[in-house]
Amino acid sequence: MKKNLITTTILLSLSGTVFANEQTQQVVLLDEVKVYSAYAAPVNQDKTASSVTVLTEKDFKQRNATYVSDVLKTVPGVAIVASGGRGTLTNVFLRGADANHVAVIIDGVKVNPVNGNGYDFGGLSLSNVDRIEVLRGEQSALWGSDAMGGVIYITTKSGLYQDKAFNIDFDFGGGTNKTSDGS
């Protein structure tokens, strides 16, 4: 018993002199992400109380997407329902809310149809889209009764400060949905 007490005392006194190796950490500064849909004015994403997903052109390329619906189906809480192939009626459901309770805003203009149905994402191409903000949850106080499920805020390319002066995109389809797109 006495040996155990002496051994324990020696070990405890030596353990105080052990120091951890110092490691240098690199600090990486991230760009601020401004969210426009949460308060109808630019706000930093970390200052919003809402559940927001911001998608940019980099995200579009990573997901190898062509249409807005291709990108939206990768966002948590979003369900896409299409009535057929490309170009057919495609609706978006946010957090279980019906498509007519999802406000769709393009460049600050609400584009939901007046007949009460949800916005048709069937032919909405990403060729002219700069960023998409998906604001999930109840937003009707700011965006009206169409926003009970959430808001999809789409910002198109402005043409200013772009690296290309001219851009052409073409989509061709077969069957009954022959499409072409240019910008």
C-alpha cells in the first residue's frame, strides 16, 4: 500500500511537467454571403434567423445541372414533382407545403401564377441564373400568403462585370418537347 502511494505521488508530480506540442493553425477567411430573400434587403447569411440555402454558379457546375429544378432537388427540405420528362409541368414543394404555398421571386418580382397553382419550373434553364436562395419555412409576413412553405429567390446575371461579353447556350430536345434556348 505504501509503495502504491509513493508511486502515485511521483507520477502525479511528474505529470505536471509534461507540455503539449504547440501546433500552428492557419486562419482562413471566407467571403461574406449576402442573403436577399430573408429580409428583402441584403443581410449576412449568418445573421438571419431563417433556414437559408444559397446556391451560386459554382454549385451549379459541381452538380452538373442544366435546369433550376436539377439544382433545387439537392437542397434539404425541397421535393420536386414532375409530370413527365424535361419541359413538362414541374412543381417544387418546400418542407411539405404545396407548390402554391412556395413564393417564387425572380430579380425581386414575384412570378407565382394568379390562378393559385405553383410556379412551373419545367423549362427554367440555369443559363442566365447567377444565384438561387432557398428560404425554407413560414415567410408569409414578408412575402405574402404564397410563402407559407418558403421562398425561392432567383437572381439572374446582370451582364455587368462578367468575364464574357457574349454568351450563347442552346438546348435541343426531341419528341413533343422541342426546346431551344439562347442568351
